[in-house]
Amino acid sequence: MDEPIYMLNALWFKPDGGKEKYLEYAAAFAPLLKSIGGKVAKNFTPEETLIGEPGWDPDVFFVVMYPNQAALESMATGPGYEDIKHIREEALDKSLLIRCRPMQWM
């Protein structure tokens, strides 16, 4: 399949500098993402649980669009990403990545 891939990213930063470290990673990641035709949708911070159990509390979440599986794989295994992925690991206590697909239902 040669269709876009959407990846939900939920991130929990390490205390004492995790957010700043992640911003360093994001600045290095942006040109790699752009080079394969990917893009980041808006970033969000959860504010309040209105319905359901509270507790999903990432510091930030966002969706990244990759043009297709081949582009995602080439970026993730390329030397540019290998050089920066340690910054992401140093910044985060926890992360959740969920591959998603658009759905027309409303």
C-alpha cells in the first residue's frame, strides 16, 4: 500500500529539562521529516477530562503524517535519524506511538 501513515505521538517529558531536550530533538528531526514529505499537525496539551476516567496525561500529543510506509522506514533507518534518536530517548520518561488511519464517520 502506498497511502499516507498517521502516527499519534503522546509524550511524557523527563523532569528537569526533558521538554527543552525534546525541543532540541524536534529541531533536528524537522528537516528529516520535511525531506521525505512528512509533516506534523498541531501540537496539543490535555487540559481536562470531561467524560471518562482521568489519567491520560501526556505533556504533549500530536499527529505526524508520513507520505507512505517506505518513506517512514527510510527516514527511521537512515543515518540522519540514527544521529539524533538518542536525544529523544534522553528527553522522555515515556512515549506512546500509535499508527492511525483517517476515518470518515461523522
